[in-house]
Amino acid sequence: MYHEIEGQLNIEPIIFDDDELIARGHHYPYTEIESLEITSAQLFSPYGILTMRTAGRNIPIPFVRSKKSKLELALREFEKLRERGEADAPVPSAGAQTSGPQAGMDPYEELKKLKELLDLDIITKEEFEAKKKKLLDL
């Protein structure tokens, strides 16, 4: 999983990397994140607030409100990882060497997810093609 929610002016980007959230200049391993939720995204405000709970503290992370849909997609994927128990263990990085589809993974479902990410301009055409080749074992 990789999502980058772009920043703007004094709002830094939020990056969901393979095994950590990078925000406000800090790296937060998924294993230390208790919860993530959008707590404020007022209609006329140029930014919203993502609240991360970690180590018993709430940390507000501002985001550009126009990027809310990208953030919601990243949060859904993060929750799916949590449900499957994969956010508690390190997730292989995008550069990890694996050949073909992983066991138990439907390559066509993954391809549909990748296409959605491409359509939302979250990944580039080159990234899509590279992952597609890997998924289809070409």
C-alpha cells in the first residue's frame, strides 16, 4: 500500500507507506497506531484534520480538504490491512523482490484496485504497468 496525500503551502503531505505513516516530519509505524479518523473537514475551510491516536495521545494532522477523497481511500486500505491483521506485521515494501502474485491474492482484484489508484492519479502509469506485469506474472 502506498498513498501520498499532497500538501499545499504550509500543510505537509501525508504518506501511507508500506509499514508506516509519515506525517508532520515523523514516521509512525502502523503497529503503533491505535486509530485514524477524519475529525474535521468543514465545507468552507481549506483544510481538514486527520486525528491519529498513538501511545494514548491524539495527534492532529492537517490535510488539504480538496484531497479528502484520496485520504478516505488510504484510510479504507489501512483499515482493510488492520482487519486482515497485516498492519500489525511488516508489509513487504514496494521494492521487495517477489515473483508473480502472492499466495491467496486474487491478481484480478488487485489489478482493479491498482486501476482505481491510477484513475485517481495516486499512482503513475509506469507504476501501474510495473505492478500489472508483476501481478500477471509477465
